[in-house]
Amino acid sequence: MREQNFAGVAIVIPARYKSSRYPGKPLAEIKGVTGVAKPLIQRSFEAASGIAPGLPVYVATDDDRIAEAATVFGGRVIMTPESCANGTERVAAAIADIPAEHDVVINFQGDALLTPPELVRALIEHMTANPRCQVATVAVRCSPSAYQHLLTDQAAGRSGGTTVVVNAQSEALYFSKRVIPHILPGSDAENKPPILMHLGLYAYRRPALERYVNSPSTLLEELEGLEQLRFLHAGIPVAVVQCDPPSWDAIELNNPSDLEPIETILAARKIK
């Protein structure tokens, strides 16, 4: 991608201290290949900072402990209200402190330190090539093994991931923590499942964020626990950029049990 395509883009990492599954998660220490530990928020910041030289990266938080940790490693911090219900609301709260020339804002998940940089670049490329696009996100095609893993989690009552179905313009029709579309057992489609796994990476233009926070939360958003459904309910198309699966497992830090596999991947990729 040409460097000028990054003009007008900023990255925001929303981070909150309170979490029902993992309180204080942004400050969880994670070891790299050298055995040196860094807090999650620093590792996510470094991952986002490696996408392109000079691309501004901000940490948006409501917690002084996270803000202090980010300041220590040189991160730019924007303080946001504690009332933000999700990452999109926190990014929306942060844009007032981001220079207006940054019209496209990337929501880089604070627990997604293993996000491949090419996925972010693909989002930026899409927003640059489609100036009328207001919101975009990323999805990857499920392998047969990944599909079976999703079904196993679903049968056990676990949410193993989010899937999305799209229209002919590759705009989202619906996101769900159930596996959609349903494939009849024994169908040939099981060998090449038409299942798109959604990755929690977003690009927004400022007007879309303003409409989002001015729209009430919806029943579907609350039932599914998926913030992006508010865009669809408000009639804001969400473009789905379909990418090849990453060459490593882009595991998010959702539970303490995720620490070991994440550290294994960092070591394998020789990340300090």
C-alpha cells in the first residue's frame, strides 16, 4: 500500500479496567521471546504502532492505572467517560481529542495484540478506495476444522467466535455468536463451509460514530452482546472486508487461560 493512503487515519485502542471475566486485563503482564513481560496495553500499542510509520495511535481509557501505564511506555492517552458501554462508544468519545484531519478512525481491540498488520492495512485500503463507506470491518473464511470447532463450542453453550453473513456488495446482513448460515449435517458444504468469522477490528468515519452514540442500544445488540449490530439497526451499512486467514492464531486475551498460548505465539514469532 502506498504511504499516502495512511493520510487522514488514526488508530484508537479502547481499554477499560473493569471486566467481568478478567478484571484489570489491560495491565496483565505478557512475556515475549526474551522472557521480558510487558502489560497487555503496551503490547497492543506496539502492535498497532507497527502497522505504518507515523500512523498516530491513541489509548482511550477511563482508568488512571491504564493511563499511567500507557504514559510510562510513551503512549498517547485520551481519557473517556466511565459510562461508555463498549469499545465503539469509547472510540466515539475519544474523537473530540483527535485532530479533525483524521477522518478515518481504526478501532484496534485492546485485547487483540496478535492482530496481523495486513488486516488493518486492508481496512485502510478499503476506506481510502471507498470514500462513501462509513463503517468497515474484517472477516476471514473458516476452514473445515475451524468450522467444526465453532460447532463444538456452540453445542457446549460456549461462544467460540462471531460469524457474519453478507449481501452481494459484501455488506453485513447480520452478525451472530451463533454459527450462521446453518449448514445441514452431511451437506457437501461442510467440506468447504461458507462461514465468515468476524474479527473485532473496525474502521469508522466520524459521522458514523456520531450517529452511533446518538442511537439507542438495541435488543439484538444486547441479546447477542455485539455492539456492531447497532449500526445495522440504525441503517448504517457495515462493509465486510474479506481477508485470507492469518498465518498464526490471532488469539485474543479474554481469560487468564489465554496467556500461555499467546506467549507461545509471541515466542514463535520472535516478538520481544
